[in-house]
Amino acid sequence: SAVISQKPSRDICQRGTSLTIQCQVDSQVTMMFWYRQQPGQSLTLIATANQGSEATYESGFVIDKFPISRPNLTFSTLTVSNMSPEDSSIYLCSVVSGSLYNEQFFGPGTRLTVL
Amino acid sequence: AQTVTQSQPEMSVQEAETVTLSCTYDTSESDYYLFWYKQPPSRQMILVIRQEAYKQQNATENRFSVNFQKAAKSFSLKISDSQLGDAAMYFCAYRDPGGGADGLTFGKGTHLIIQP
């Protein structure tokens, strides 16, 4: 299985500022994903982070608000821009691993609170 | 779009007993993957069990097993000999086969309480 780390683990930010979350994997992976989990809710896919090309965003999420970088096969960043209290959530990085692409693992998450 | 439904917001079971969590899904695909994830208060998402739709045999991992009914689009999780450490949110998830290129679609989750 892949070991995934995220930084920071939590942060409290002011309205209007931006925060960049880092995701590091201990092995090369093709697919990396970013999810959001709002308080008391399930997980929602934000985007797929593609290495060497722009991220693919799900409906309701836009690049200007959630820019993503994927400079190599072990690292990605998600930026939450111009934050508002509605952005308070847990943000999780996830990767697909396994020889049959049938295993998907998650990082420990970043708990973001926007005041 | 695929949807995943977990109709039990909360379930409670006595320690050492068996509990079944329900999940149904909607898809037009014939091949796909299904997962159950556990999320304890630490918020770490832990993969409990997975099922490939092309496999007729139900997946089993120690005390965890699934009842996969493809025609009914049902994917329930059975936890046997429940332990206090099983207390958590459980999420059912679906993924298209797409070589791993597709993200997961999650249900709303079931909060499992273990009574000592």
C-alpha cells in the first residue's frame, strides 16, 4: 500500500487568504486525487491531479478557486484561494495503487478552519 | 452519473454481535469497483474491503465480509464479532474501472456505535 503524508495537518486561516496543502507519496503513482469533506458530511471529489498537464475538475469546482499542481509522480499541492468560512473542511489527498488499480488510499487529511 | 446510497445514518450493535450496513448504487456500467471505508474520529480513511464487479464471489477480510448482489445493485457490509475498535463512520464507495483514472463516489455514511 502507498504511504501518504499531508502538510499541514490543520490550520486556522482568515477570510480572504489562501492556503496551500501538500501531499507526498512514498512511491510513484499515476493517479492522485483531492477530496473535500465538509463538517459532518461525506467526501466529494474536487479534482484529479494529472502529472504534466492541468488538473481535471469535477462539477462545482474551478481552477481559480482550487489551483492544483502535480510536478512529479510523488507530489501534489492543492491551494484553497480567497477563503471564506464555507471552505472550512477536511481536505484529503488520495492515490490509486495496486497492480489492478483496484486500491485507493487516503492521506491523513488537512483540517481547515476559516474565520 | 453514478450515485451511492446508504440509508442507515446510524447503527448500533452490542459488542461481539454481528451487524450489517447497507449500500445501494446506481450505474449503467457492467464493470466497476466497490469499496467500504472506515473513518474513525482520527479522520483517517481506512480501506476495509473491496469488490470487483466481475467477480461473483463475495469478498472477505477477516471479520468483514460483503454481500454483493450485482443485479440488485446492492453491496452490504457484514461485521462479525463486533469490537469496540470498529466504532467509526463507514462509507460505501463506487469507482468506474477506467484504469484507476476515476475518483470515488461516496455514500453519505453510516455511523456505527458499538455498545460494550
